[in-house]
Amino acid sequence: MGRIQSIQSFSTFDGPGSRCVIFLQGCPMGCIFCHNPESWDLQSGEELDGTTLMRRLERCRPFLHQPGLTISGGEPLMQPGFTLEVIRKAKTSGWHVALDTSGWGPAEVFQRISEACDLVIFSIKHPLTPEKLAPGADHQNILTNLETLAGLKIKVWLRYVLLPGWNAEPDCLAKISVIAKGLPNLERLEVLPFNSLAVDKWRELGKDSPLWRERLPKVSEERIIQAEQQIGWHKSNCSSMGV
Ligand code: SF4
């Protein structure tokens, strides 16, 4: 059985093409900019077995050009057995499966689940001191899982939410560049702007974050382009691994 926060029947943001997204309950990272804080509690949400979940997903299939499924959260590795079961069931039924992860989780679990997918979307919070933005992050664990990922024949997308004043300094972006160049299977790197739309959710949940007190200005498109240039990653940096 798994704990599901929600199912989004159509997304063009969470992987290639159009796809369904499952948001699983449970996340230990505690990111101070999280857009989905209601997903943190592993005991909340709807309890479903894998077969019932797949039956619901199949109802979305006619609306998708090619069936794509992204397993997100929360952190899907908080429910490793259920996540793996859903990935295998979906693959058997012909879905393209992506895992959307923060890189949290024991190395062997991370590897087993990543290997079962077609794509891993790895969201890096802070490349030098992640615990600054995500109090539940373990930097060494994240680096180990990135190393594991570099050795797999699975496509990888890196995502980086840019928070000026927190993780946009040149040393952070230089480290992102090093990480990107160390992933021969990297297909895409996305720098995304932080926005404060989740502030009301945090307030409703009685949670607090230093970001909401700071009132960070909106991150402009120019700032994103500048960050991408500082990272200096381009698809041509990748060697072809046939993934
Ligand atoms: S890893 Fe994702 S779900 Fe978890 S706290 Fe961070 S942003 Fe929120």
C-alpha cells in the first residue's frame, strides 16, 4: 500500500511530452521554499494499493499522446517499496516512467529505483551546503546518489530552483556546472525561478520559513538566463552514452 497526496492527470512540465504525475506523501527534506509542504507527512493522504492506482492512471491514458508517468512527491524514496512496484507495473503497461527526486535516500535504494525508470529528474537544492535550504538534507548522501546516477544508463534531468541571496552565488553555480559535467547521461539542465506562491499553504499548515519573512523579489527571466550562462552547461557538453 502507498500514501498518495494527489494525482495530476495532465502535465507538460514534469518530463518529456504530456504525462500523469503522482505526488506521494512523505518528505524529510523540509525545504524552506517547498511548494508542496502538505506532502511532508508520510501518514497523510489517500492509501491505495498499486493495482488500484494503476487502474486510475489508465483512465488518463487516452488523453496522453504517449503514456508518460512521473512519480513525484514529497520524496518518492520515502515509500521505496510502493514506488518500485508502481514503476514496474507502469513499465510493464508501456508507460514512460520518470522519477522526480531530491536525491534523498539510501544509496542502494536510490540505485534500484533509478534503474527501473526511463528518466531521473534530480532536484538539487544547494550544491555546497544543501542543509542551508533543506534542513533534512544529507550532503554526502546526495553526492553519493549523484555519483551512482552518473554510472547508470538512465537519462537525467537536473533541476535547480534559483533563490538569489541563498544559492545563486558564483561558487554555487560553479559547483552546479561541475556536477552537470560529471553526469555523462545528463539530457537537460533547468534553472527555475523561485516564487512565493506557496506562502499561503505554509500559513494554513502553521509552518514558517525565513523566506516568507524576507519577501524575496520575483526572479526575472534575465536572472535565470544569467545563471544558466554562469553554469555554462549545454547539451553538447555531454558525451553520447546511447541512453
Ligand atoms: S524535496 Fe521537494 S517536496 Fe520535499 S521539502 Fe523539498 S521541495 Fe518540498
